[in-house]
Amino acid sequence: MAYEPWEAGEQLNDKERAHKYGAPAMEAPFSLAEYRRRLDRIRAGMAEAGIDLLYVMSPEGMCYLSGYANEWYQAQSPKAWAASSGIAVHVDHDHFILFDSAAETLLGRASSVASDVRNPERGSAIEFIVGELRAAGWLTGTVGLEMWSYRPNRVVSERFQAAFEGAGCSVTDGTDVVRSARKLKSPQELAVMETAARIADIGLAAARDTLRAGVTELEVYGEVIAAMARAGGENAGITLPVLSGIKTPTGHGLASRKQIMPGEVVLVDVCGVYNRYHVNVARNFAIGEPHPDVARRINLAARMFTTVEPLLRPNLPIHEFNEAVRGYYEEVGLWEHRGYVGGYETGIAFPPDWVGEFNYGPHVDTGDQVFEPGLVVNHEAQFYLPRMVGYCMLIDSIMFTETDARWLGQTPRELHVIA
């Protein structure tokens, strides 16, 4: 009987063999040089913050550093299955350590560029992680934890903190180190976000093609998701809203079995997602011709995007943009009817969120800050509609590069009337 080479002299069961030799094709989407650049940015931020070791547990942070992507992060799991996986970065070392459950051995190889992966047992994970870091000589000063991240939860975070303090370290919040590093995108990241924008437009086209009187919000939602998946899009960090009629002002409501009726306004808010990078675009539809007052308000709201477009440029002062937006809406008489006008940074995201740390708008004092090259933000223009028919939600995204700045959505912003 012929034996595979790995069986020569080895007594392995199938689990052991898979864990030792399984080698799925790596799906980390960027070059090794790109990941090296990111590690350098994190380490520089650590040095500035006085952090010697950073233990990164946010899904976005783990993905940013290594490409690691998982469908389940134990964020709301049984107490016995508490979250522990993370990436340890030391300010003085040019590599990182990925700690992950042995059950995810192949996932680490498939999705990340990690070269040092260590697998704790679930019941003693924190003790294992701290012990490994102590043995490596990495526990010598201040440890940063992402205290503003939902992962890990309060109890697990406190257990990590106690363990690091028990090892002689002080513990501080390291959230801003990771979020600041992720804020400005590299050329490779911006290229990925261009693709995400095209996927968002494909989703909106599917909504337009599906919408008609009698279909449910969930039917439209399903076609949007399917179309974006066929185009290579991934699941979004927030469940995409498809909302109709007087339900539209709920804003963050979920698509339901509600039938979309003649005369109703429908809002569809999507993120195109590619390699976990999100680009946000939303448009408004009407089932049949709406009252002229309704169409006028939506189209006036849409005109702002082209009105301020000549201002868009790298290093645009944020206050200049905000003043132009508010000035336009005051001039056309919409400002008093506003819901939310402003936006936030987007990029890598996993459920349950896609909203980045940086946010802006006429209501936010951003001082002398500018829209820096490498920044991608959405911009939301939300207004209550006349005659109690609902809500207008127009969203587009702006990409700022070294040489230009532009809106990313290509779907027309004016009201789409479904005959």
C-alpha cells in the first residue's frame, strides 16, 4: 500500500494531520510590504502613546494587521466560550504573534499573513497568552488594550487586564493607536475601495430593477444582497436597510415582510464590501409619481452633492465643506427639515458596525482639521418629507487622494421613479 509522504513514521489522526499539513490558499488581499507598512504605523503609534505591548482583539484591527477574517468572534457567546483571540504587537519587535483557538488553525493560514501563530486551549487562554508573552520577554512595561472595542466584553477585558497587571505590567487604553493607524488608507486600500463602490452601485441597480408595488422590503433586500454577492461583494458590517413609506424615518429599521405600496417612497442604503472595505451609498425611490412637493425636496437635497463638488480637493478644510453644505440647504429652505447631515470615516468593518472613528458635520467642531489624502468618508443628507410620506436619505462617499477628491457613487442621486 502506498503512503502519502507525511505518513512516513508519523502516527497522526485525521485532525492532527489536517492541523499540521493543511494549507489552504492564502486569501490575505494585500502584499507583504503593505502589511509591513501597517505594522510599522501601529508600532509608531505605540511609541508615541508610551505603549510597549498592544493586544489587538477588535476584528477590524486584526484584519488590518494581518488580513485575518473570521465569521465568528465570540462577541456574544456562552461564558464558557469567551473571546481570547488577538494579535500581540511589541513596540521593539518587527513581527507580531497571532493567538487563536486551535480550531481556527487553518483559518489563520488561509486568511492572514501571520508567521507566528500560537493556539491556546479555550479554558486557559488568557493564562496561556500571558505566559507566552512573558516567556518571549514582551511583558516589560505598559500594555494597551482596545477598551473602546465591543470585543472583548467587559468581563473578559477585566480578566485580561488583571492577568497583565499580575505579570507586572500597567494597562492603558490602546484603542486610538489602532483606529488612528487605520484612518488614512494606502494606495492599495484606496484601489480596493474603488471596487467596493462599484459593488454598491450594482446593489442599487438591483433594487431599482426589483422595486414595484406589492413586493416586500425583504424581497428587495434579498435581490440587492444577491446582486452584490455575484459581483464579488461580501456581507456588510450592518444589515442593509430597505425601508418604505412612513417607516422610512425609522432610519435604522430592518427590512421586513411589509409590502411596498403604490405611492410610497423607498430608501435603500447599501455598503459595497470588498476585502472587508466598505463604501456607503444610499438612494431614494418612489413607487409611481409622488406629489411634486415630495419629488422637489428629494431632488433639492440631491443637488447639494453637485453644488459642492467643485470644492472637493485634498486637504480641504472640513469647516469649509460644512459651511458650504449648510449654506446650500439654508438657501433652498431645507435646513429646518433636516434629520442628520454629516458623515464618518469608512474602511475595514465586520458586524455589527461599519462606522469609523472620525466623524464630521455642521454640528461637529473640527477646528482646523482637513480632509487628508487617504481618507474615505461618507456624507449623509437626511430630510423629513412633506405630507407625512416619510424620509429622504441620500448618501454618497468621498475619496481623498494625493491628487484629487471625488464622489464615489455613480448611481444618479435624484429621485428614481418606478413606473
